[in-house]
Amino acid sequence: MSHGGLVQPAGDRPLISGTPENHAAHTAADYVLSDETRQLIADGVPANTRRAYTRQWAAFAAWCAAHERLALPATEQTLAEYTAQLCAAGQAPASIEQALAAVRTMHRLSGHPGRPGTEAARLALRAYKRRRADDGGRGQREAPPITIDALRAMVSACDLATARGLRDRVLLVLGLALMGRRSELVALTRDDVREVADGMEVTIRTSKTDKDSRGETIAIPRGSHPLTDPVAAWRDWLQVLDQAGHTSGRLLRRVTRHGTVGPSLGADAVNVIVRDLAVRARVPSAERVTAHSLRAGGATVAYAAGVPVSVIAKHGRWAPASPVVLRYIRAVDRWRDNAMRNVGL
């Protein structure tokens, strides 16, 4: 007897006990998830992504309700029309891409994989990008990388006689040296950093590309400049934490204007701190500087110093063939390997 291509030997018991007649159909109970399970599933998505997708889905659902369209499951035409509306509103292409991803993710998690179709929406988005380019716009405004000179200027803008200044210094230096994401920096605990003979080792317990949270330890050598030496910056900040009684827990913490060290620093606050210091230090394009400028800066200065791309990608916890890393490299190469250099112009 054959069962789906498998030959059942004579006399053996069936591969699956029972017959189609006595197999019960699924009931509503088979599709129920407990609150605890739902929370675990939700926590499997990085917090920043979860917040962004929640916001994008809420906007899509509200638009559908206002236009008497079904949000779940939505049709390809509804998604295309919504995309056109976002384009008409002048939203950034990256934000529209995120909206499409959020809608598709919600459908997949709700039992509608592959829906709605995105071909029409993406054609509309492609036309929008082309129009923006023709009008002098850019597809994506990237945060400018922080160079070593800019980093030193920003650290110099910190008041190192205060707790806040010492906190800001270690944030800047670790951000560039780790090529750290905001989420990685604010998640660091005191136990994640330890001094070794050649510098310090920092454990990143989870990251965007480490979905199973295996963790990775990043080695950071000692610095050659007293302002930006990672070990010195870390030691000085530890003294502040010790004096405030924070001998465990988060490494980066809020500091009031009166110097009181409080709870852990939020990811959004990191952006504010970095941009403010860039403005105070009069860094070029300071108004566009974000926390990502530290991450981009670490990759850029490393490549300019001759570090192989594969080493940069591993250190910064990028995927090996990440197009983001390649963008930083091209920015260096267009000047270092310029066709017009030394031609006598």
C-alpha cells in the first residue's frame, strides 16, 4: 500500500495510525494563542522595528477605514492606492518602504502570507523616486559619518568636569569604536565591558543581525589620544557610576542638569545627545548628524586606515555582503581612487 509515495511493507503497522474518517477537523482551539505566547512572539521582533511597524500599521488601518477599504486582508489595489497617497504627501521613500513591509508583516502574522501583492505599489514607488531625483531630491538622506577629528571636537565640547560630560564622552567614543547601533549602546551593562591587557572587550548580547541572541564580544584597542581613548573614557565614567551607587545594571544612564545619575538612557536620547554635541562642536552638516553617524564613522575611518571590508563588517555586526558597508567604502574610494587625481588639472 502506498502512502504519499512511500510503500508500506506488508504486515507492518500503518505509518499514521487511524483512517481519514476518524481524523478530527481543526477547531477554533487549534488557532488560539495564549497571552504569554503572543508576548514571546512580539518580543521576537526588535523593539525599534516593532514600534515602527505598529505605527505604520495603525496609519494604514486608519486610512483604510476612512476610505471604506478592508485593511486585513487588503487587496493589491488598496496597497497601491495607499502608496500613491504616501507619495503625494511627500513622504521619504524609506518611510514608504517601511510602510509596505509593515503591511505585509501584519498580513503574514495574521495568516495571510504573500498578501497583499506589492507589484503595483512598488511600481508607483519607483516612479515617485524617479520624480524626486528629477526634481533634485535624493532617495535617502544618510547621516554623515563622524571622522576622528570630528569626534575629538565633539568630545572637546563635553564638559569633562561634570557627570553628564563624562557620560557623553564615553557614549561618543564607544559608539564609534564599537560601530554601535543605538539599541546596542543603551543595552550595555557594566558587566558587558571589561578591561584586558590590550584594551577592552565589549559583549554585545543581541543585535539586529543576531536574531538568536548568541552574543558577540568585540575587542577595542587602547587609544592614542587622551580625549578619545576608549579605556580612559570608560574608566572615568565608571568612577561616576561608583560614586552614584550604580555598581551594576545599565552602563549608559540619564544625568540631570544637577548631575544626578538616574535610570538607563533611552535610544531616542542618544540621537539628541549626539546631534547636540555635533552642533556645539560645529561639525560639518551637524544638523544631519545622528547616532548612526558614529556607526558610519567607525566603518569609514577603519576602511580609510586600510582595514579589510570583511573585518569591518564583522566588527560592526553587519551581514558579510551588507550594501550599507559598501556605501561607506564607496564614499572613501571616490576620493582615494579618484580618476582625476594627479592628472594636472
